[in-house]
Amino acid sequence: MAVYPRAAGSPDYSGNYIPEIWDPRIQVRFYKKSVAWDICNTSYEGDFKKFGDTVNIRTYPDIVTGTYSKNMELNVQIPDSSKIQMLIDKGQYYYIQVDDVDEIQSDVKMLNSWSDTAADQLKVAVDKDVIQGIYDDAHASNKGGSAGADSAVYNLGASGAPVALTKVNITDYITDIGTVLEEQDIPDSERWIVLPPVFTNLIPKSDLKDVSLTGDKVSPLRNGKLGEIANMRIYVSRQLYSTTDSTGAKVWYCLAGHPIAVSFATQLSKTESIRTEHAFASRIRGLEVYGYKTVKTSGLACLYARVG
């Protein structure tokens, strides 16, 4: 097949997108799973219009109760609640160009396909920013070697002493995190935990013979699906922050909590299709603006762990 001449530095699509006798299907590209939309509170999603906006989040005051005796004078309380501001101060963009000749000769609509790809990559970038931006916000009683607001007996790992997760103990640690959240009076519905694949891989291998642990109709040992353990919905993500501990082991900051802990808002604020002046080509650019804020640290927990 004749190859259309191209300027120096211009990519050659003739072997990939301008087919000769090639299979017309493009290999499906898989993207990292996004979990930020599931683990955060998105109630304020529609409350901003542009980059730099501020979303005011109301908080509820603590109400003090008292013991009553007949004919006693009551102590009146005037509740005072502050507001938390979430700034929409982050943005991710893409900017792509396709030459008219490539677009016409290709067996797929390259510009449309690639703009979809770019939008998915935006989602990945935003998800990573959120997950890696909140792990340090976990309440002091919800992390470390003596976690538990009441008991202080649960070891969730600390620098120099990460928890070693195995198929034998992983469900125990997930249950412990649930208890840590319970001691903070966090609602038991909608609790979640995010683990990297190397840890979720341990769960189907664990001794989950009691299906009540997962809340599913059948055990993960039989259906291969990860549901809930101790009222904690299991999410898997490659976006969790990881580092090398002083012990030399690779460790992950595994997040757990409840949607009330973090507020998150995003929108694809602008997508534009334009013609370039310097070539017969079209360009598409997109901008996504967003913001997030930890509003209730007691609803966020962190497990500092390595592979056992």
C-alpha cells in the first residue's frame, strides 16, 4: 500500500491505523480502576462552575446532653457549627491532534477514539491524586501501632514496623479496621477499604468458609468475587501510595473509611474541537477541574502494610 508523505517527526500510522489486510479491531486498552467516586462524598458535585470556585461545606455541632432531676433548672446550649471550605483548585488536561489524511484513511475515527482515551486517562490521574492525597489525613487513633479511640490495642502498622499481610491474617486486619471505625462511631453501612492487587489476591486464598463474613450469598472461595468483609466493601486499586520502608520492604498505605470522611467534586468543565492554523489537522482539548477535602478525619483509617 502506498504511504502518504509526512513531515519529519510525524508518526507513521500506516501499520496500525491505516489498514492493509490487518484485523480492523483495535486491541482494547484497559485502564486502572477508579475508586474515588465510590469512596468519597460527592454531594457537592454540582455546586461549582469553574476552576477556583469554593464550596462551603456545613458541619454539624456536638450536642451535649445532661441528667435531669425533677424541678431542676435546665442548662441551655447554643449549638455552634463551623463551615469547611473545599477549594476547586486542581485541574488535568489533554490536547491531541490528528491530521486530516490520517483521519480519512483510518478505518476508525481516530479523533473520537483518542479523545475517549484521553478522558479515561484524566479519570486515572484524578483518582490517583485523590487517593494519594488523603491517606495522611486519617485520625491519629485510626492508624499506627496502637489504633482504637477507646482501646488503643489494634496494630495497623507504622514506619519501621509495617504489618505483614498474609492469606492467614488479612481478614483479621480488615475486621480490626472495622472495629477502629466503630470506636469512632462511624456508621457501619457504606464502610470501605482500598487495597492494592497484591493484597486483594490474598483474600480468595484465605480461609473464608463462613460466608457471613462477606455478606454475599456464596463464599469468595466458590464464586471468585470480593464483596464485603466485616461490613467493609473491598476495592482494589493500583493508585495507592507505596514506598520503601526503612526495613527495606515495599509498603502500601491502604485506605479505609466511610464516604462521610472525604468530600470530592469534579466535572469536565470544557471540551473543545478546533482547527490548527499550521496544518490540515484537527485538535481536541479537554480540561477537568476538581477538588477534594477531608472533612471528618475520624472516618478515615490507614493500614501501613507489606507482603508477609
